Amino acid sequence: MKLFEEIIEDHKKQRILCNMLVDTSGETKKRKVIYEELKNELKVHADAEERYFYRPLFKFDETQDQARHSVAEHQDIDKLIEELDETDMSSPGWLATAKKLKHEVLHHLDEEEEDVFPMADKTLSESKMTDLAKDYRSMMNGR
Ligand SMILES: [Fe+2]
Ligand SMILES: [Fe+2]
């Protein structure tokens, strides 16, 4: 399904950036660049997903709880990002929190792909998903 393919493409980027981030050390240019890129990816993706994936899933009894759970995870990820923003990048605590962020993000992506997509596939019509895929991609491209 096109919508899932579009989302998976962006999940791949996030997985790579998470792995690169925990490989960095200290307050380096590399760490700053990777962190900013990951932060931006996570933010735009979560916004686009909430609008063009979770919003329609909230309308069905079968998918409402899962949609709520996933959106709560987006908020948990946001909180970790806030924590990183407020922590001195050169401190050991920064990397510890970055590892927590990686763990949360990877868990979230796996859960979406393994649990949420099959549910959505049963609930949303083909034509609805085609429309959502277009809207999702144009929001991601227009950032
Ligand atoms: Fe998500
Ligand atoms: Fe996602």
C-alpha cells in the first residue's frame, strides 16, 4: 500500500539517524548536525502522520485506542527531545538521553509497522489510503 511505503521510507531515515547519533561523542559539529536533522525528521513526520494517518484512525472504534497510544508515544519522544535540548551536549548525560531517544523511536517505528499498519489496512479503504499517501508526501516535501 502506497501510504505505508511512504511512511516506511521516512522511518528508514529515522533509524539511520538514530544509529548515527548514538555513535557521536561530545559537543561536536557532527553531533549537532545529526541531532538537528533527526529532530527535524521526527517533528515533521509526527505532524504529517497525526494529520494524515492517525486522524482518520481516530474515527473508527477498532483503531481509536491504538491511535491514541501512538500519539502519546509521539509526545514521549518530544519530551526526550526537550530534555536533550536542555542538556549540555558535552555531558555524559546527553548521550544517555540520546540512547533513550533511540530506544523509544525504534520501538515506536516497529510498532507502527508491525501493529498499526495491519490494523489500518483492514480499516481504511484503498482510495482513502491513496489520498492520504498524497497528502502525507506533499506535507513532508513542503516542510
Ligand atoms: Fe509515529
Ligand atoms: Fe511513523
